[in-house]
Amino acid sequence: MHLFTTIQILCLILLWVVKSMPSPIPLAVPFILILLVPLRFLVLPYLFTPKELKTVRLIWLFLLTLRYSIILIGNSELTVVNNF
């Protein structure tokens, strides 16, 4: 998993460098974000096993679910609905 974290940090650094460049180069940030999708589906399967990629995906799904459940509990209107 250290390799996966290193790849994530490198992608973050790339986005930060592009964003910090003089105008109009930062306009390429959305394009670079779009290029991260092919990186995930075309390059990462050569570096990781399907089990490792599935584990990373499940962790992210769990974190997203946890985040949205906290938001739902924190909203007073939805908390009343959840009490039924």
C-alpha cells in the first residue's frame, strides 16, 4: 500500500504544481483530474492485484458512507425523520 500512497501523493503534487503556475495554465487542473480516471483503470491494474484495488475501493466506499451518515445525523430535520 505504500506504493499506492506514493502515487496519490505524486498526483496531488502534480495538481498543486499546475495550480501554482502563472495564468492560464491552472485552467488545465480539471483536465488533469479527468486524466486520473484512466490512470486508475489502465495503469494501476499493472501495479496492484485485483484484491488490493478492491480493498482500496471498499475503504473509500466505507469512508464516504460514514461521512454521509454523520452529515445526516447532524442535520436536525433528518434526525427527526430517523427517529421514527
